[in-house]
Amino acid sequence: MICKTCGTEIADKAIVCYRCGAATAEPRRHPPAAPAGWPRGVGFAAVAVTTVVVSRAIRRRFRR
């Protein structure tokens, strides 16, 4: 098999090219697309807020 990126000959069962590191096949799973109209930072903001809320709840529970 020939690497599509660098042209190096690689094994037929290779997962990545040993020379350039490029994948030899398309990924089987793709990340879900964000809903239309949502800004890109909404997911990060939700995780940050959740982390703060949970950490404060844990602190309150174990405070003595």
C-alpha cells in the first residue's frame, strides 16, 4: 500500500504511516455537529459552570 500523504510504501494492514503518521483509513466515528446557531464556546462554558457547581457542593459537604 502507498501512503496518500507522503507516498511511502507501507504494509497493507498498517493503521498509520510509519514515516509521516497519517491515518490510512477514514475514521469510523465522527463527532456530532453543534446545533445550528449555537456559538462554539457554549459546550466549554457548560462544562466550566458544571465543574464549579459540583466542586462547591463537594466543599460544602466535607467542610467541618
